[in-house]
Amino acid sequence: MLLLTLACTWISEADVDARLDQLDDDGDGFSIADGDCDDGNANSYPGATELWYDGVNQDCGDEQDYDADGDGFDGNGGEDCNDTNPEINPSAAEIWYDNIDQDCAQDSDFDADQDGENRVPEGPDCDDTDGGINGSAEEVWYDGVDANCDGANDYDADLDLSPVPDDCDDGNPEIYPGAEDSWYDGINSNCDEVDELGDYDQDGDGAYQLDALTEPLDCDDTDSQAFPGALEDPADSRDLDCNDSATGFDVTAIDLVLANARDLSSVSDGSAGYVSFLATSATDSGSLSLSNAAIVLEYDDTPETGALTTRGWLSTSALDEGLDFIISDGTIVGSTGLLTSASRSLLLKKDSSTSPNQWSAQAAGLTGSFNDTAVAQNTDGSVHAVGCANDGIQYIKVDDLTSSTVSLADYQTTQPAENCELYLDGSGTGLLGLTDAGTGEYVVMSWDTTLPTITWVELSREPAVSLLDLDWDAPESILIELYVDQNLGTVLLSDGVTSASITPTETPVQASWDVNPSTGTVYVVWTDSLGGAGFAWGSLSAGFDTAEIGLPWVAKELTVMAQSDGESVLVVAINAADVAQAVVLAP
């Protein structure tokens, strides 16, 4: 028994297990010790070809049999949509637009904002970074975003290819700049007007063709130069000022209320124009209130804007009749008659109330009212004035406007006179034109302006002509006479060589004239026996064209003045209580 015991070798259980791990039970050439993970299956051993998704670990690797790419996600009916690529699995970062579904979300690889539409050009989504922008989104206009990806300007809601602010109605595709406009339908189709009435102003001159909204109407809505208040061109066949006359024009009242207005005249010094007349009283809507004064309206070269100033001068309670004035170094110097007790005095005054700017001379024995006065300045600076009355002539002279005294005074009672005019030729000869108040004859007298006394010499006396008005002027030192002959019903003009006449429809009773300094065109205005008025332009050699002047009341006197720029003509009219003006383009 003991011997038997000594003859046997003892093998531990561990040794047995170790020897067993060396065995290759399935005969595949690999034992457990060699890494055979299933020694009972000859098809399972290290290096064997793995058959995925059969539940058998053929290659004895550590990976799961349902995760061929080893990315940790089941690829056999699990979440891994591509079990051949470990970079494709539900935890992978999606790379858009490479046509690979990296994160296995099973959505379009061209819809990064997940709004259900692919980006352009694969689909209609024009902004694949914003889920609110796609071809199915509702457009919100004017926010600068093309929300529905239609490619339209976000500031062109009506899709007429004209965005706001140029498009004046972005809700109507038929209204946009450049559209054909149907005028007077209340729709501003072409968006070129500036106010709600623009569709009634085809020529864009600010005057309308819609009597329900505005008056007066534009008489020609295809001509931007024709509208109510436009400057009329008497030589143009168009009715520019819309007064229903192609050549005539209307005067517009000035804000002055007058009493006994009279003796209207005008003067220009090349930079400003002055219109003056006598009035017993003059008031406006402001603070102006004058009594027994000469009223002065001062204009610039744009007289359509109205007088720059309105003021009074020669103011005195003794004012009689007759006013004439000149401009000397920018200062108004005028003459008029004074009623002093029972006598008449001739007054010469600068536009100032301070001495020595006023001179007067009284003629003893002359008691008849003044009919007219005239004033002129010689080239030597001396100023001469005459006053014409029913019983004689008064005359005063001052050597210059700084003088404090009258240098010569004279009167004579043998020549009753009215309608006085003066002309000084600069050589020492003075001419006085007048109407004989007794016979009605047209008389021209002369005197030597340099002598200390006056000897009146009658140069001519024409037969009675019922001369109602007389206006002399001397452009370029050529004396031109104008007078109204009631017997012939004409306005006559003469420079001593050439004569011309204007024959108004009604008999003229008063006239005035001026010459355009740029063109030499002569302008004449007149009133007639019915209180109407007319305007003429032309020359002594070529004759005159005429036009009517529309008045708001019966006219008493008119004056005319060409502006120094030669482009326009000012006409001023008065009656006893009112004054009005018009500006026309110079024919």
C-alpha cells in the first residue's frame, strides 16, 4: 500500500486546467491558450473571417458582433446607419452638404436649418442657416429679408420692380415711377407729383384742373408756363396768366386804401424803381397811415414780389395838385403845389424832412389851383421845377441838392397852363411843354437855364388838340414827346423826326411811357374815357402792337416802367381809392 502510494505523481487542478488550455479540442489549430475564444467551434479562432451579425465571434475579437465599424453603436437593426464607417453614427458631428448622413438622423444633408427645404441649388431654401427663411415661409415686407426666397426686392411688395421710397404706392403694381399716367383720375400712376393734387397738374406748374378742390383753374395744363398768376407775355399767342386773353393781362390790387389818389408817375435809377402819387390819405392792413402826402412804392428788379417799401413824403396839410419826381444819387426829389392861404406856392423837396431839403416859392397874384408840376435835373447838378396853374406858371431853381436856398424864382401870369413837362439838354437850354389852359393849344417854350433871370421864349404852338396828358422823356439824350389828342382819339409819340400814333378802341385820356434799356422797345400805357386801360409796345419807326389791361375797377391813371434787367415791365394803376400792379414779360 505504501509502495503504491510512492509510485504515483500528483497533478494539481491548476495544472490540469493549464494543460487543458493547451488542448485544441475543435482542431482549428488554436487552443484556448492561443486565443481560441470557442474551442468547441472549429470556425471560431483568432484570425478567422468574422461573419457579422450572426451572434458568433468568429475572429475572437473584442468587438460586438453587431458593431462592425467599432464605433460603439449597433449596426444590425440598431442606431448606426452605416456600420462600415466608424465616423458615421448617432453621436457623430454632421457635415452638411457632403451627401453623407454622419449623425444618422435620416434627414436631408442639404437642409441644415431643418425647415424641410433643401438649400439652393438643391432646393428652394435661399438661407439654410435660418429655419424661418424658405420657399414656403410667409414674406414680411420691408425688413430687408427675403423670407420666402422668391428673389424679389423686400421693398417691392407689389412686385412692379420699383421699390419704395420711389414707388409711391407699393400695394398697386400699376403705380410706379415711369408708369403711364392717366391724368385727372385721382391716381398718381407715375409717382412724379409732390402732393395729393398732383394728378390734376399734368404740367407740374402748381396750378390744377379740378374745380372741386382749387380755384382758379389752370387754363392750359400742358404748358408749365401758363397758370393763374404767371407773367403774361403780351407778344405771345398763349394765355399765360389764364385771364382768358392771349395778349391782355390783369392788374392785382395792392394793400392800400386811398382817398383822392392822383398824379401818378414812375422813375427808375437802374437798380430800383419808384412809383409815386398824391393822396389825401393812405392806409394799409398794417401800421401805415398817411395824410396829405406823396406815397412812394419802391420796387426791385423782381417787382412781381410786390413793392419793397411803402412810405410817404412831401407830407403837408397844404398839398394842392400836381406831382413829378426824379431820382438823384438814390434820393427822391419831387415837386408839387401848395395851397397857402389864398395863394399857390410851388414846392420842391427831397425825400427828407430836414432842412435844407425843402424849397418853395410863392407867386403873388397866382390864385388858381395847380394843374400839374414838373421837375428835372441838369448835368451841372442844378434842379429845376415848374408849376402850371390856370392863371400862370411858377418856376424855382436850386443850384444843387445841398443848397439851402432857392437860387432863382420866377412866375408869369400871361400863360395859363396845365400838363407840364420839362426837358434839359445839358447845354443850358431848358424846354417846357404845356397845354394852354385857355385855348387847349400845345405849347413848347424855352429858357436859358444859366441866366440869373428867365426869359420865356415860345418855340411852337400847335392848334387846339384837346391835349389831356403830356409825358416827355429823353433816353440817350433824345427828347421823345408823348401826348394824348382827344380830338383824334390817339396817343402820339414823336422824337422830332419820326412820329407814331396809337389809336385805342375808346378815346384815351391819360398816357405814360418808358423804354426798355436793353432792347430800346418803347412801352406805352393809357386810360380811356370809359375807365379802361391799354398797353402797347414797339417803336416810332416800326409802329406798335397793343393789348388790353384788365382792371378791378375804373382806372384814373396808369404808369409803366421797364425793369433795368430788360426782362419785365411793371404797370401800376390807380383810381381815387385804390392802387394795383401787374408785371409782364418784356415783349
